[in-house]
Amino acid sequence: MTNVHKNHTTEFKTKHVIDTMPNQSDIDRRNRSLMAFTLLTGG
């Protein structure tokens, strides 16, 4: 049987990505929210 290793992000990496995204404008905050939603829901 073959052992398949799947890459996945850790909670730390996910938080780092969201924390380092810009959030100065409404568009930046929208993008940040969409990224957080996508990462947290596994989409």
C-alpha cells in the first residue's frame, strides 16, 4: 500500500497569512475576510 502525503497548512501559517494581508481600505478588508473564510472552511 502506498502512503500518500498531502500538504496542508497549519493554524499558525493560516493566521500568519491573514495577519500579514493589508487592511487599509474596504477592498483590502474584503479580501482579507474572503481569504479567512476560505481557509477556515476548507474551501
